[in-house]
Amino acid sequence: MQNQQPNQHLSFVLKDGHSRLATWILPADRRPSLNESVEVPDRFREALVGYEPRAVVTRIEVGKSPPYQVDLEAISLTKMEHRPVIVLNSDRIGDRWRGGVEAYLRSQLANPLIYWESSISSDPVVRFHDPATGVKACNSVMQSGILEQMR
């Protein structure tokens, strides 16, 4: 870790791909380096079932004033090829609902990979594939749950 001025804070953003899983701010006397492994605080581990208790620093944003943002990539315990993939319609699901929709999907699927894509379709889900079950379409219950998050 690099030295840093005293009494500064770091804003940590834990992500799985582009999806934000958790954020926290901690006082720090040093800044982590790229590719360094960082411990995820205990208060988030229970909600992050299926992920390692450590994450890897992927980006450090140093601005004119703290807190500096440190992006971390979560390490899934499930291999990439075994994780459900869901591509959501960014034109159908507005920014203010995205966090709720992602949280809902994480509660319904085991460690999904969630992506956003612009689409002219009126459906909230552009593509879906669950390699564990072989299902390649989002069921109506999950579609309804996604729409419920937007009310």
C-alpha cells in the first residue's frame, strides 16, 4: 500500500463485473495498490454468499479531495461458466431502479452475472441463460418480480 496523508478516508466499491455489491468508507493511513487483495468487512460477508472474503483492487480514483474511490472486484466461488447470465434492458429499467432490480435478481439466482444493454424491446430482460439448468429464457415469475421492483 502507498502512504497517504493522515485523517483521510477511502471509499471502497465492491463490484461483480459492472454490478455494485457493496460500498463502505474507512479511514486509512495508506492507499491500496492495483491488484492488491483487500479484506471485505464482516458486515457485508453474510449478504455476499458465494464470494470470497477478499476482493482485488481494480481501480483507484484519486481526486482533488478525499474520500478517494477504490474499486474492488469480488471473487466468486462459482466458476464463470457455471453462473447464470442475465442481460437487462437499460432503456426499459431506469437508473433509479437498477440497484433494486439487481438486488432482487441476486436474491433469486445464485451469483448471477448481470449486464445492461440498450434495447428497443419492451421487455426488461434482453437475454437470459442459466447453465446449471439449461434454461435460456427468463420465467414469467422473475419478469414480474423485476417489474415489481420498478413500482
